[in-house]
Amino acid sequence: MLMLTGVAVAPGEALGPAIVVRLRAHDLRYRIDPDAVGPELARLAEAADQTRGQLEDIRDRTRHVLGAELAGMFDVQLLMLADPLLRERADAVIRSRHVNAEWAVLEAGEELTVRFRAVEDPYLQERHGDLTDVVGRVRGNLQRGENDASWLNQQLARFADPCVLVADDLPVSVAVQLDWRRVAAFATDAGTRTAHTAIVARSMAVPAVVGLQDATRLVPPGAMLLVDGTAGVISIDPPAAMVEATRHRLRPVAVPHTSLSGPARSADDVAIHLLANVDRPEDVAFALREGAEGLGLVRSELLLGAHAVGDVGEQQQIDAYRALLEQAGDREVTIRTFDVTPEDAGLGDPANAEPRERLGLRGVRVGLAHPELLERQLRALVRAGEGRRLRVMVPFVTSADEFVRALALLGTQAERVGRPAPPMGVMVEVPAAALDAARLARHAAFLSIGTNDLIQYTLAADRNDVRVQHLYDPTHPAVLRLLRMVVRGARRSGRRVAVCGEMASDARLLRLLIGLGLRELSMTASSLRPARETVARCSIAEAQAEVYRALYDADDRPAAADAAPAPAT
Ligand code: PEP
Ligand code: MG
């Protein structure tokens, strides 16, 4: 049995057969049941027919436009497609090894490449590019032009039981569209604890381990995998006794599922308000049952699914926001305006797309650079929020000026639709905003700290880069000082302040947040129950002492005034 260790991002254990996918290379591998061989051969035959039709079409058009000589290249590709060493070999691989068609055709193509290379004929050796082209086209046709998520969902639906998805990476746009009921657990080569996909997995309560580096290479498709999302370990083909013991442990037991409500109470009876980060209406009921007093963060771009948000019309947005608000009933809901890049919004040139975490255009910067995008969203929020306890939160604010401009847009849009503007607050996730929190609080209705970004920018450690995760330390004194500064800045203007980053979802860090003076914590719904227990076990004085210890170790005793913990509310 081989065990791989990565980053534990969503707790729990799960067992299942591995589906291995390299999304970047569109390489999908899994084992099929013997009785699925017939349909699999038919899938491949259909994709090969489609490929032949496409190649004939391209050849004829090339002949017409560029002449017969160049068109001949596609005759070569057609011959390769018909070559028994490719098609018949792929069929044989499906029959004998029970693998999916995508994998079989790739395998047959690789074998043929080896043969080409072995022949000392430069002409044949140069045909390697054509072969890759043909194989790529067949695989593309097996995907039938579907996007990655629906392609994966179709494959997952072929299994009677949920599988373990092993991927190179799982972009959040795919993750939000995945049919998670069919995924027992997931494991990825890339990824970190605060990557959005990990956050989605936690909210789906699907055990997950990320940052495994080369799991897609080491896990044989179809192997039985045991994923321990608490320890951050996956075991490949564990011994039968271990599988049995795990199955026994995982047997559903009827736990009386108590609904929790009201604020959590510390050991010395101080109220700590627990809220949930939720992105889908169907997850609200679970969050409320787990004791959420409201929804502290709704990432609107995730709520709208994988759409390029610039293409989502006002009415479509109103419907999506209302569906969520409806579920939340009379609870307070904080919806964050789009935190996307122009390319994610469908506004920029996709060729220039860059990760959101790059310090370029994202969040409020995009909204101010493309006011029509933000204005449409604000109108939709104003309309959807009428009669509801909605708050609007602006992401990636760096200066008071930016926030004031966003606030003015909210005012004009509310006036335009003739309805009251909901309260608007600042998401504090850039160090400059934390340092200037007191000023921001004078303009904002509330502050909410996005620790995922605040930590990465404070410590210059990319939250998605597995190589610097040891530097991504939520307990770093610089981070704690910034958090304290935000709490104090908000209090000075009598504003509420919350944490809505993943730091609040981590029971081990909750005491620090409470010690820093935070009384509102918004987290993944599955963390609410453990958080309530942690709160109940800890007094405010103990939490403050923990902050003190984290800030000042024995070698670095501060002057008394500097060391004073934040006063409790
Ligand atoms: C954060 O930055 O802490 C946050 C909650 O937002 P996101 O994870 O979407 O960047
Ligand atoms: Mg953020």
C-alpha cells in the first residue's frame, strides 16, 4: 500500500475507486465494469466516425483553398485514424483492460508513436505530430464539446457508487458545477487550504486532500483509495482488513441531529455570533440547522455558478439572489459583490487572463473600471433585497476613496429603482485597508475581514502556491496585529466587525480571534458545530492570554502598554 501526504483541507474519511483526471491535458482515466465494454466501444466508434467526418471536411476545404498538396496531410491523418494499430488496438485495450475510451485511445496512440520512432524513416518520424493531432481530435469528440464540469459529471454518473476524484487541479468554476453527490472525496496535485476549490469541498462536506504534487501520476485509475481529509493522507489500495475497518467506521449511524440556534456562549457567558459562508441556496438549510445566525459571506460570483458574470442579466441575478434570501428567511445575509478579474467577468481578452490573486484588476477595482457591471449588480441586489435583511459587501478595497465611489454607485442605483439601499460594508483583505480601518469604518456600515487574502498579502505568500504554505501563517504576529487594528478601528466608529475568511473555520484559530476582540465569525457551515464547542470551552481571559502568547514570546517582552490585549466587548 502506498500512502501520499498532502494538505488536509476538508475533514472526514472516504473510500472509493479512483477516477484520475488531468484537466489541463484533458486526460481522463478510469476502469469500467465488464458489462460496460459494449457501450464503451460504441462511444469510441461514434467519436472516430465524427473525427473522420471532420477530417474529410477539413481536407476538402484545404484542397479548395490551398491546393491538393497541402490537403494530402489530412489524407495521412485519415489513414492513421483507420489504421488497425490505432482503432483496433484501442478497442482491444477497452476489451482486455476494461478502461474508458479516452484512456484506451491515448494508450494506443502512445504505442503507435513508439513504433514510428523505432522506424528509421524520417518521413514516418515526422508524422508523430499528425498522430497526436488525430488522437487529440478523437478525445475531443469523446468529450463532445461539453465543458469540463459536464464532461466529468457524465463520467461520474456511470458509476453506481461515488468515486474518489484525483485531479491535477480542480478550478473553482468546475468545482461549483460538479455533482458532489457522486464524489466520495477528492485529491489533487495542486491546491492549498484557502484555495476556493478547497473551500467548496469543505462546504460540501466532502473529505479532501490537496497539494499532493503527483497523485495523478502515482494513483492507478480504478485503484481503491482511502482519503483521510483530517490527516491529509491518501492510501492507495489499502489492505482488505483496513478497507473493512474503514467501512465499518463509516457506516452511517443514526445520530439524533439536534438543530442549534442562537449565539454561541463562551465559558464566561459572552455571546459569540456564528454565521455561515454559503454560496448556494440549497446549502442554507444545513447552515441554519448547524446554528448559523445568518450568512456572513455569499460570494456572488460563485452563487451565479460558472457563468461569466458580465453575461448574467439583471433579472437573472435578481432571481439568484432572491432564491438565496428566500432560504435565509429573516436572517441577515451579506452578499459580496463580484470578486473577479475582467476576464472572469467575460470583459477582457481571455488570452490575457491572470489568476485573481495577482495584484491587478479584481474586486472593486473591476467594478469601478467597468461601472456598468457593478451598477447592474447593485440594482439587482437592491431589488432582490427589498423587505429582506440584506447587506452588501465590497471586496478588495484598498482606500476609502474606492469605497466611497462604490457607495455612491449604490445610492444612485437605489434611487434609480426607487427602493432603499441596503447597508454597504468593506471587506478588509488588503493590508492597506487593515491599516486604515478606522477611516474606512467612518464610511462603511460594517467591516468584515477576509483573512484568506489579508494573510497572503501581509506575508507575501501566495495562498494557492503549495511551495510557500509554510510561510502562510495565520498566527504570524504581523497578521494578528493587523486583525487587532481592524477590530479597534471598527469599534472607534461603533461599527460591527466580523471575520469571514477561512481562519474562522479553523477551530484551532478561533480562540485567537476571540482574544483579539472579534465577536462575529463567519465560516464554512460544517465548522459551525465544532466552533460552538470550542467557544463554550474557552473564556475571554484565556483567549486573550493566547493572543498575548502568540504576540510576545519569552524573549520579546513588550512594554506593558503595547502588550495590552484588546478590551472585551
Ligand atoms: C478572503 O479573502 O478571506 C475571503 C473570504 O474571500 P476569498 O476567499 O473569496 O478571496
Ligand atoms: Mg478574498
